[in-house]
Amino acid sequence: MAFNFPAFSYIIALIVDAFLIFFSLFHVIAFDELKTDYKNPIDQCNSLNPWPILQLVLPEYLLHLLFNILFAASGEWFSLCLNIPLIAYHLNRYRTRPVMSGCGIYDPTSIMNADVLTRCQREGWIKLAFYLLSFFYYLYGYVIALERDRIEHT
Amino acid sequence: MYQPTTNMAEQNLPNGLPGPPHLENKKQNILSQEKPHYQFNGVHSSHSSRSSSPSARMGQIPSSHLPPSRPIPQSQLPPSRSPVTAIAQNVAGLNFIQNTPNTNPKFTTSSPNLQNSANFGQNSAFSPIVPTVPKQQVAQPNTELENIPLTNTNSNTLENVKYQTNTVPISAQNSTVRNPTPVNSSQITNQQLQPFSQVSNQFSSSQAYQTFQNPPQQRPTNQIPPQAPLIRTQIPTTTVTSFPNVQIPSNQSPNQPSNLPQVPIMQHHRPIGPYNVYSNPPTNEGISNVQSFNLNPNAPPKILPLNNNQSSPVTVQAQFRPSSMSSPNLYQPQINRTNGPPTTQNLGSQKANLHSNRYPVPPASNTILPHQQANLQQQNFQGTPQQQQYQNRISQPLNVYQKQVYPAQPQTEHPPQPQLGNLTQPQNTYNTQHNQYQGVAQAGFSRYWGTESYDLLQNPNVLPTIKIEAPRISLGQELLDQANCSPDIFRCTMTKIPENNSLLQKSRLPLGVLIHPFRDLSHLPVIQCNVIVRCRACRTYINPFVFFVDSKRWKCNLCYRINELPEEFQYDPVSKTYGDPSRRPEIKSSTIEYIAPAEYMLRPPQPAVYLYLLDVSRLAIESGYLHSTCSILLEELKNLPGDARTQIGFLAFDSALHFYSLAEGLSQPHEMTILDIDDVFLPTPDNLLVNLKDRMELIKELLSQLPTRYNNTFDNNSALGAALQVGYKMMSATGGRVTVFQASLPNFGPGALTAREDASQRSSAEVTQLNPANDFYKRLALECSGQQVAVDLFIVNSTYVDIATISGISRFSGGCIYHFPLFKTSNTLQCENFEKCFRRYLVRKIGFEAVMRIRCTRGLSIHTFHGNFFVRSTDLLSLPNINPDAGFGMQVAIEENLSDVQTVCFQAALLYTSSKGERRIRVHTMCLPIASTLQDIIHSADQQCIIGLLSKMAVDRSMQSSLSDAREAFINVAIDILSSYKLSLNLGSSTSGLLAPNCLKVLPLYISALLKHIAFRIGTSTRLDDRVKAMIDMKTKPLYQLIQMIYPDLYAIHNLENQEVILNSEEEPVSMPRRLQLSARCLENTGVPSYDAISDQMYEIPVLDNLRNQRLCQFINYLNEDKPFTATVQVIRDNSPNRVVFLERLIEDRVENALSYHEFLQHLKTQVK
């Protein structure tokens, strides 16, 4: 069974997406901790920015971008279109991040404002849902790609 | 470092104190069941208020909290007009207003809405109503001066009795006395000055009632002659001229009729100092060298000169003699004598005026005027059948009646009469006398409740005569009302909380609280006890508003948990007996301070540690600030707050860092210079911060050398970032206060900045660069905050220093920022101001390693904080230092329906280490009732507090979005609030005019002032630094200072002898002129003999040995009483180059690009639906 490029990009997307699901779970949990006062915001932002949430941000964006580039290369336009809004959102989010020397997007001084906190948390949940759904879609896409391949070869 | 333990948030000393937190934490968990919780910093995260309503915190901000952004179409803006036409237009819209609203809720015992009882609509003829009015009017000033010997005898009830007895004679006299004899303004004012008891005397003689009926003034507005006369009418005081006796009527209280016309004006505005303008004092006995200030020679309005000369010097003297004050009779004779016709005449005319729109009342009719009726009714209110009748009609909660017999006139404001006609439909529809009576009664009621509306367009003089007091919170129980937190400390944007979010949205009012937690208090109960009683669930401190289930248990008023009461709480330390817990000071006072036991400390309380970072670059040396700073420090070294452990250190920086070692045994301070600033280190581990007492001599030596030490420097660089890093290193072991003096842009080393401001864009509509250029200072501030180090900034710049960026170091470390633009020691005014400010800064109270937690009743949540601090968790602010001049704001959201509770509470607990090394907790609790109708909500609004909160929100908006967004938001807030008010009136669209409730009538004025404030104005050249600093002030100033910043107080000081007398804090009498609107129409040109005697730089009032001068000085001192430090005084001549300093504060008038107040109102009117 040949392993064509679309199938490859789907399997990569599948794997990466699993990570992304993790990331967004982490994101949700981190903000929940903040909200429930479990963690100090400086701490949390340091862990998010430099590492988990704040710094988890850039890896997430890059990973997401990565498999979309694969989609583009393999001509999976529909899958790409599904992801374009999220890419645009990420770009915008990063472009409008608060002034800071690191590469995070969360500012410990404003993150405790209830509106910011709520927005971030909601963002986490929505992304989680999106990644989950797309996980199954990629799985489906992968099977389809293989099927297509098989039909072509037979 | 922070560790993810549950009570991490509680540790206010997170760094460098490894052990204790964990241990404590575990212990706590184990012991939590059987033992009261001990917490750090008063806040335990796992038991925080949050836990009581887990989901509550996440609420979104109701959109009502955010000013909607609604662009104003250009076409809808009023066309630009020349200033003159603007004024004329202003004038044209005016109506006669006899009652100047006078709010003086402060002293009243009743609810805010409770109006002057004198105003009750009532049925006529029998009542001696009128007398009440004067009485109240006069009484008010007296109540204000509680200590005046005379007052006490008259209780309201007593007076009522008196009136009743007088009834018959009065009515009889009514018919006879009708002709208004012109009365001198001076007479009137004299009368006003009379103490209370006088008045009552007056009433007791039937004569006093003679003159009820003045011819009603029915002048339609359009008939008013355009210019000069018009202006006269605008000014409340001037009304005296047209209606001889008018002013005295009830509401008016203390106004000082005639002063307006006379020119001298004193403006009180702190930053720049008051401007005194003297003009032509009628009797020049006073300050002879002062000259007239002719502000606006072309300004149309000249107010009719009133004769004040009649005021006899004798009278005045008597007023100022305390002894004479004690005998009420002293004054009374004068009144009657001088006034000829008793002053009460005014009532009639006033009243008539009120209703002139609605009811065609013949000018001198004998019918009883509605106003009188109102008074009558009020008098009879108790016990008369009518009472019930009225009660039935009133839809509002009536417990006020039950509570107090006659509220001492909470809000004296009386609506401009004409508007009453618009108040409700029914009134307009009936013509019969009976119905008229009803309408009047209704109007009277609405006034009684404080619910009358004002037509802003008709009534430009919205300022109350003395000062806008915070509305009272009425909880329905006198005891609780008294126990409630002072509005100076804790204030909510409304005195009644809407029962659910949709009601809040409907009212369009922002909901939030402002708090001034560390305010200097004259009386503060301090408690030292073994166990601080707190709710076990939400950790609320016990307060006056808890419920006692029985003698052993209490129910928390925030989370409703029932808690045990410790044995010792029933012990009364005063009487040394056991028994009723309500005798405890905790239950009696809502502002209280505990001396915290050891459980509230993570480490021993830190000593006071002060570090001074001095900029010694070329610009700094040129400004000469070092001389002032060092000399003040030298003088105040002994007065720095602290105990024997107090430490102090100095560090100078330009492109290098200059350390001063003050080691023991040195005869001279030892200077060490570090040139490598990229990787800073301390040249010596100790002796940089030294004990103040031990090394006093060395420190003095250093301070005397410092000013000249760098005289020859040509170093243009300033390495602020490196200096701060070093400062942080020096302080991090203990925490403390770093004071930075910065004169030039920090352009060297870490955190270097470049000049971002484009001078050509200073007046453009789009202001950029409001946000920091980098996050160096913010990050450093967070580190400082973690180590309990606060950084205060004194910016004495002459060029752009990028306050937007460097202020980060103070904003997030709980510091404060002072700004002296274009500072030069040679500028006396600035220098004096700087020195006063710095002196106050050095000696004021200070709290170290502080945290503040705000809790609120379940169902509410606090979602956005304003001020200088770092938010460490959803309700915990980390404040490395707290000072008495710091204010904070919080926006509040309603997340659950509150209809099942009666009241909600906010509690702020500030845990700090005093300069004496004591750990203390200061707790403030505010309790507010719940309201369920839109009317209630709108009428409970607190306009000043709303402005305070709005300005903070607008600053956020300008930083996050843009300045124009913030400006639009302001306008939209005004539009929305007025629209929702209109909606609540149910008037339909038929009404004309721009109606505003009594409690919000100054709001549009403030908003138009805000739009012209340095922080938010566009079109006028404004330096970026000044703008940013003004924005920071908006976020951090306590409300009373903020309001003065937004809308300075303007007083005429030429006529002090004819003013109402009030008592200052030392109980000395002070003449108090009425406040004037900030408009050129309030100024007048009169001649002054020696105009040239005022130099361009006159910064003090000469002290002369005469009465006028003493009075003036007393008045100025009185104005200074509330301020953290006395304001500097500047006397400005009309033709001096400084006149613009004064003129630019006349913010009601049209300036180049900004609408005048009247135009602004017209714009609002087109938008209000």
C-alpha cells in the first residue's frame, strides 16, 4: 500500500493535532488555576509565556502552521480552508500582543482582569473543541486519502 | 519564586522566605477543622471569597459597563460658533431660577432621596410652611458647623411645633403682605449667616411670614433680553436683583447672592495653585494692593452690581467672634432691621417661578403657592390625614418616614422650577385648581424624594453652592446608616445596587466602587485581640452588617455562612463585662484596624527602608532639583516614618552609577563609581543602606555635598534602568521604598529609551505612543513587587522622558508618580510646589509589604481594577507600599439575581506593616441596599463616583484602543444615561429639553470638563508626558482630588464678609463664598486702585493686619485643609502673561476646538432618544 503525500500530510496533521489538543487543554487548565487562585499570575505567565501557556503559544502556532503547509503542498485545499480562519486569528493575536521582550502573548499585569481572563479561557475551550473535531476530520481525511490511493492503484 | 501551593497567593513575602509557607500550609489544612484559620496577609486562597461563588468570578463584563462605542456623526455636532455667540446662546436658553440647588447631604440623617421636608407639596392656606423654609436653609449651615454653640437647641421636632403654633397668624398675614421691597443682597447674606436659633426666633414672630407672595416671575425665557440682563439671570445670586427677597427660600441655603457680580475670583486648583484675582473690593479696607482682574473685557455679561456696601463692618466682626456666635439674638435684630421686609417673601416668588410654565399664576396672586403648600404639607405630615393619602401615592419605599420624623434635609437641591411641569404627564393635563394641587403635590413629592428632574438646557448653573456631597446610603436603619463606611473611603457609583444585571444594563450606569483605603483618619478604632473574628468560609472580617443568629453565632453577610462566635468576643473591653456582642467596636464601626497576630506574618515585619536614586545627568543638574531635594531631606530626616531600624541609602546615576558607602568610622561618605552598567553588581555588600540613626552625621554630610558634587558634569546620559536594577538588588532582602528622581530621558544602558514624541503632533486628534515602548520597567516592577519593593517616581523633566514607559516601574509596584513639567528651581511656583509635595511625601504615613483584598457579597464580582498595584489573584492586590494618597477603583459585575437579599456588602481588607514594625489590618466595609426599579437606580446614582470610575475606564480605553474611542465613550455614556432617565420617566417623545435627575445633573458638566481635560483633550497642544501623567492621575488619585482636577473650584473672594460662615476643623469661623461655574460669564470687571502692585510673579497673599485680609487667609487655609499639602497660591493680573493659566480653566466656555458646555448639552439633546 503506497503511502502518498496527502495521506502523509494527514497523518502528520493527526499527530500534531493530538499535541495541539494537549496544548489547549493545558491552556484551559492554566487559566482555571489562575482564576481559582491556585497559582500566582507572574508564575503562570512565566510558565505560559516562557514555557507552557505563554510560551506554549508560539509552538502551538507553529505546529498548526506546519501541517497546514503540508496540506497546501499536497493540494488538500478543503482542509486548508478549514484552518485558514484559525491561522489568521493566530497571526492577528500575535501581532497585537502586548509589548514585551519575550515571545509570549500574555501579560501578567493585565491577565487578572476578569474580561481578559474570561476571554482567554473561552479561547482555550473553543480551540480545544476545534482541535478535537478536526482530529476526527483528519482521521477521516487520512482514510479517504488512502482509499483514493488504493483505488487509483487498483 | 512562587510556588504552586494553595495559599501561594496569600504570601505577600513570596521571595526569599522558603520555609514557612509550606509548613503553614500543611498545618493549616490539618488544623482547619478544629481551629480558626490563620492566614497570611489576611487572605487565604483556599478560603477566599471566591470559593463562595465559584463561577461568579468569570462573568463577562456586562456591556453596560463599557461605554458603547457609537460614533457621532459629524453632522450632528453643533456647528462651531464664535465664543461670543456661544455665550449669547447660553444665555438665551436660560430661565429664571430662583432656587439654586444646594446639596448638602452630608449632615442629614435621612436617605439621599429624602428631600428637604420643607418642600412637600401641600394644600394651602393653613400652613406656616414658609417659615420652615428659611429655617432649614439657615439651619443647614449650622448643622454643618456642628460645633457652633448656638445650634443645638433646635431639633426638627421642636421647630415643627413652633410652626404649627404660628400657623394662624401667618396665613392672615399672607394676604396682607405682598409687595416685595427690594432687599439688599448684603442683607440677605447677613441673614444667611445667622445661626439657626435666630431663625427660629424669627419664625416665632408672625411677622416673619409676611411676605410670602412675591409676584411670580413668569418671564418666558425668550423674552429675556439677550445680553447683560440675561447673564444676570443665569447667575443664581443675581436673581436677587430681580426679586428682592428671593434668595432665602428654603433650599437655597447658603448662597450668597450677590457675590457673583463682584469680581474677584479665586480658583483653586492644586497643580498650579489657586489663582486669586482681586478686583476692586467694594470697601478697600482689605488688600489694597490687589488689583482688578478683568478677564474678559469684551465678555458681554456684566452683572448688575449689587450693593454690598451696606453690610456693616460691625456685623461682620460679630460673626467672627466666637463668643458672639453663641448668642443667637445678636444677629437677629439686624436682620429684621436691615432687611426691612422679612426675607421670607422670597418664597412666594420663587414658588411662582417654579410653576410659571405650567400654571398661569397671576403675578401677585393671593392663592397659596404650591411651594408653600409643599411646606405645609410637610409640616403636617405627621398625623394629618393627608399623610396617608400621600403615602398611598408614593410608589417608593417609605421606610424613610418611619425612620425619622423629619429628615434634616439630605439634599437640599431644588429643581429649577419650570421643569417640574414636565415631570409627569398628568400634571400637564389638568387645569383645575384641584388638579393643580395634585400636580404640585406630586412635584413636591418628587422633590421630597430627590427625584425631580432638571432641564439642563434651561439651567446652566448646575453646581450646588458649596460642594457636592456624596449621597447618603440609606439602609433603613439608623444604626446601620451611621455605621456605614465613610464615602471618603469607600464609595459606590450608586447608593442602591440593582437587583439583577438587566436592570443595571437598563440604567446604563457603570457599576463600581472607588476606595481610598489608607486615607489619613482622625479617628480610627484600633483593636488588639487574640482572635480576629472572621467567617470561616469566605474569610470576611466581622463587621457591623453581619446578622447575629443568637448570642453565640453570627451569619456572614458576604457568603451567608453561619459561624461560631468566640467566647472572648462577648467581652466588652470598654465596660469589662460579658454580654451583647454588638457592643464591640468591630460591630459599631465599619472602618477598623486590627493589630495582627503572628499568623499574619511570613517573616518578622520589615523595617522602614528608603533608597533614593538621584539623576545627576546634565539636564538634572541644570534643573537644580538636587538643591531642593537635599535641603528638604536634610530637614525631614528626623521625621521620616520608621523605628530604630530605619535604613536609608543613596545612589546617583548618569551614564554611570555612583554608590555612596556610609560605613562606620568614615568621616566622609565614600563614593564608588561603576561604569559598566550592562551587568550591574553591588560594589560592596553592605554600608550602602545604613541605619538612619547610627549614621546620621554621615548622611547629613552626604546630603550637603550632593547638590554641588556634580556641578561640572556634562554627561547627557541617564542610566535609569541600571540604577533601578541595582536598587532592586540593594532592597530585595528587606523590601522598602525606592524614590527615583528623573530629569532626563533614560537613554543609556538597560531599558534605554528613545524620544518618541513628535512635537508637531501634539495637537492632532490621534494620539499615539500612550503605551510603553518596552516592557523592561514593567518586568522590573513585577520583580520589585515580589520583593516588597515599591518605586516612586519624581519626574522633574524639562524634555520628553517617556513617562508612558518609565511609569511602569511605579504602576506595577504600587508606587506613586509625581510630575513637575519644565521644572526649574528658579521658577518659584514650581519650586515651592515641589518642595511641599516632597515634604509631604517624606513624612506621610507609609505601610510596607501590603496586600489588599476586596470581597463582595455572593452574586457580585469584581472584575477590573484601577490603580497602581499588581493584581495577584482575582481579588488580591499586591501593594509593596501603601500611602495615604493612593486611591483605587474596581468595576463590579452582577452575576446572580440579588432580589432575595436586602443588602450587599463590599469589604476591603488592607494588611500592611506600619513604619513602626507592626503588622496591621485595616478593614473597611460598605453596605448598600438593593433596589428593584429603574427609577430607584437612577436616582441613587452618585455622579462624582461615576465620573471617577468613568475616567479610569476611559484611560484604559485610550490605551487599549484610542483616545478618540475614549472620547466617544464619554459622550455615549452621557447620552445613554440621560436616555435611560428619560425612558424611566415614561414621558414619551413629546418633551422638550434635556432632563436629568437631581443626582446626575452635574454629570454632563463633568463629562464636558473631562473632554477638555489634559488627559483627553484633542486639538490643543498637549505634551505627551503631561497627557500620560494626567491619565495616570485619573487612575490613582482619590476621588476628591480627582474631581478637583477635572473641575476646579472657582470662588469669588472679593466679598467674603457677606458670605455664609462655616467652621473649619479647628472650629474657627470661615467665610465661605459659593462656588462659581467655570465660565467667563461669572467674571466681572471692576476697578482696583493699584493695579500695578501685582507683579507677574506673585505667589503669596500678603498678610495684612485687617479683617478682610484675615478672612481671606482663613478662607484659603480652609480650602487647604483637605489637601495632602497646601496648594501654592498665584495671584494673576488680567494682563499678565500668566492669564492663560487661569483662562484655560474656564472650561465651560468654548475654546478653539472644543464645545462649550452649552453646545455640548445641545449635542446631547440631539442624541438622547
